[in-house]
Amino acid sequence: MKLLQVSSAFLAASCASATAIERRQSGGGGFEDGQPIDGSGKGAPLLGGTNHQIDLQNPDNLGQQGTDAGVVPNLKWSFSDSHTRLLKGGWVREQVVTDLPSSRDIASAQQHLTKGSIRELHWHRVAEWGYVYAGSILISAVNEDGQFEVAKLEVGDIWYFPKGAGHTVQGLEDENEFLLVFDDGNFDAVGTTFNVDDWISHTPKSVLAKNFGIPESVFGSVPSPNPYILPATLDPHDVTGGGGQLPRNASYAYYAKDHALENVPGEGGTLRIVDSTTFPAAKTIAATVVTLAPGGLRELHWHPNAEEWLYFHKGQARATVFIGNAAARTFDFRAGDTGVFPDNSGHYIENTSETEDLVWIEIYKSDRVEDISLTQWLALTPADIVANTLKIPLDVAEGLVKEKQLLIKNR
């Protein structure tokens, strides 16, 4: 029986090999078929174990870009590869430095809350940034001066909680979901997140009674271990007293409707910058929210002040990352993927769909979004130097566009 099984396996492999060779000889079996064959005599069919669907979605991992060279580490992680923690009232899945070692500055998570459910009261050793992309939520936070904020956020709105600020998030609609970002890639390290019920359940009840001025028996039902997310009902109560509400210029909430989009000379989409110039509270996390039209290009550029972390929310994309020393690698991205481009690395992002917009969020561990456009740099450098360096005609160097294009429409 075992001999028959082994023979069958070899027969299946032989058939796959014969089919691959036949397709190659007939002109098929290239990148579009999930095979590392470039059509000019390089490559050969995959005959061993492989995930064909992943190969089809990532032709650039198969060597499609002939300009790729050198050793570039993996710069991509999909939330679909993350473990999902199921909880009463929602779920959460993370991307931390152990998932994507190249992302040292930023960790992230997708989190879902059902109506009324609460991400329990807690604080972090790091700053938290959030973006609502489904439903609506209520955020609540208190700072070191006893100033507080309770705010409703809807799709497209953003929040920022500074390091150490006590806070919580509650779902307001039937289903609510958002992106979470933290300014430390090692977010799961002990001593990063502090849950209030976890602390209270590990403090002597006599001390709790003395601290709060209430009977010890009150704390008999504090959850342990902490639930992380807990179901609850909506029962709004106003907050007063303390140091009063946070002033508007220190608000932890950013409302998209109150801010204009950036001017995009390249006419390839829309760009929203959310940093300390438009959201004063966000002192350690800066962001852009980008929509790129089909076939459009986020122009060649780099960021002088930070590595770039990305979350792709919709569509499909291609990006080549140049890390210096003749090393470059191209990655394919889809909705749910995250990526990180090393500090000062040159790159672009291209919408590879002919019909669908590409939507993504860029995150920087900085108070400002800064980028340097390759075209603008060359256009504002003496044309003879550019022409001699790149071996291009002088009139071409003189005609380079002097204004950042940001997002270039398909052409």
C-alpha cells in the first residue's frame, strides 16, 4: 500500500513537471502563471512544493523585475498571516517586530468591537494612534493634569493618545473596526500595556479600600485575568470636574471633515497629511492617508526623517525599495498587507489595477511628514550636472518638473 502511495506521488510530480515543461515550450508558464520564467531564457518552472495562489499574487517575488538586485530583507507582512485573538465583544490581530523584524519603529493592529463593547481601561508606555475605517466609536482619555476628553469618531477620523495617557475605546454601531498604530515595534514586550483591572486584581483589597475610600467587598468581582475586550451596553454619562475638558488645540481627536486635502499637482489622487501641523497632539506619530487612481504612481521619493510604515486598505500595488549599495527589491501589495520602507530608502508606489483605486496609510515615528521628490531634486540641481551624471540630454535635464507631483495620474 505504501509503495502504491509513493508511486502515485511520483506520478503526480512527473505529470506536473511535464505540464510545466509543455507550457514553457508553448510560450506560457511565465509570471502570469505563477512561474519564475521571464520569457527571455531565464528561469525555469517550479516543480517542488509551493503555494500557487501566493505565487500568482506576488510575481515580483518570482523575479519579475529585472532591476532588482542585492540582498534586501523582507519588508512586507499581511494581517491575514497574523494570529487573531477572539474575544467576547470583538477580536484583535497584531503585527509586531517578531512578525516583521524590519519594522523597528512601528507596531500595529486591526481591532473590531461590537456595539457597546469596550477595549478596557488601560494605558501604554508608548503612544497610540488610531484610524476608524468602519462604524463609529467613542474614545475617552485623561492626561496627567486631570484634563479629559470624550469624543465620538466616525469613518476617516483619527485619534492620538500620548504615552501614559489613560484611555478606552467603545463601539457605537453594530460592527466597528479600526487600525491601531504604536510608536515601538516591540509592542508585545512586558511593561508596554497596563490594564486597570489587571492592576486592581493584583493589589491587596485593604490597600484598594484605603485608596478609594470604599469597602473591600466592592472589588470582589474585578475580572482576573483581564478580558482585554468586554461586552457592555451603551449608557452614556457626561463627565465633569477635574481639570476640565482638553482645549481644542490639545485635543486627542482629529475630525477629517474639518481639514482640507493637500494640493496634488500630479492629479493622480488625493492626499491627507495628519501630523503636528494639522493635529497638534500627535507629537510622535505622523501620517498620510492616500488614494491613488488606477495606474497612478506615488512619485519616486524618500523620507529624510524616519522609516515609513504602510497599511494597504484597498486595491493592489507594486513598490520597489532602493536601500543603497546597488540593492533594490520589488514587492507586491494587496488589501490587508503592511510594509516598511527603511529610513531614507528610495521608493515609489504604483497602483497596478486598471479599474480600482488604491488606498493606503503611511505612518512615520516623527512629528512631521517629510519627503524629498527625486524629480524636484534633479530639477533644482544645475542641469549640466544632472545631464553629465545620468548621461541624458541637457534639454531633458532642463525640462524636469520643479514642483513635487506627489501622485501622478496614469500616462
